[in-house]
Amino acid sequence: MKSCPRCEAPIDDSARFCSQCGAPQNEEAAEELDQYVKRQAKQVVGGSGGGSGAGGGGSGDVTAADVFGVAAEELTEREQLWRRGSYVLGYATIVVALTQITNPGAWLLLLGGIAILPPTRRLLGLPVGGTFKREAMAGLYVVFVVLGAALFFVL
């Protein structure tokens, strides 16, 4: 009998997975587990929640695809770069604002950082049936940051 490399539990020589921790015991089992996780992730992101059960699939349900938009692999390289840059800029602005939260200008910086994040753009657009343009959210970001910076240095 051999033991699991992860948890040291004794396992049968022909076992593909550990009965204690579930760790794959060979490359084939690891690949099978990887494929299973990828299928489950696609199912969750794709919002394939059925529709035959009670309350499932109604038109008022908001799926992950509605909130986060198109899957990352369907975006062009430029759109992926824009999304990544928006996250970096937004979170950096939020961190700066939180470190200076006692200053009134920090609140506008915080709002600007939140405004530039891609999920915010999508969530704000849900009530009107679409998403706001990236340029509109970038403009809103600039307005908040300029006003926040002005207040930050004046006060």
C-alpha cells in the first residue's frame, strides 16, 4: 500500500484519488480533475442554471454574465488591456483614497476609483438595459479625481 503525497493517508495502489483529501494520485486523474473544474467554472460563469425547476431561469434573474459582461476569452486584446488597466487604476485610486480618508477630497477619489471599475460600469447599465461606454466612465473617473485632488490640496 502506498500513501497519499498530500495528506500521508494510506491508499490502495490502484486508487486514482485519495479517499481522505481527494488529491489525484496520477497525471490522468489530475487532468480529469482539471477538466471537471473547467466545465464547472464555465457552467457557473455561463449562467446555465437550468430553468425547469421551481423559480429557475426567470427573465428577472441576473447571471454572472450579466454582471461581468462577456467572458474574458471573447474580448479582443485591446478590450482586455482596457479592462486590466481599469482594474489597476481603480484599485490604486481606491487604496490612495482609503489611506487619506480623513481628507474630504479622498471621498471623491474613492468614488472615482469605484466608477472606473468594469463591474461598476456593467451594474450601473443594468437598469437601462445595456452598459455605459468606457469613455463615459473614464470621463466620470477624471471628473471625480480632479475634484478630489483639488479638494485634497486646497483643504
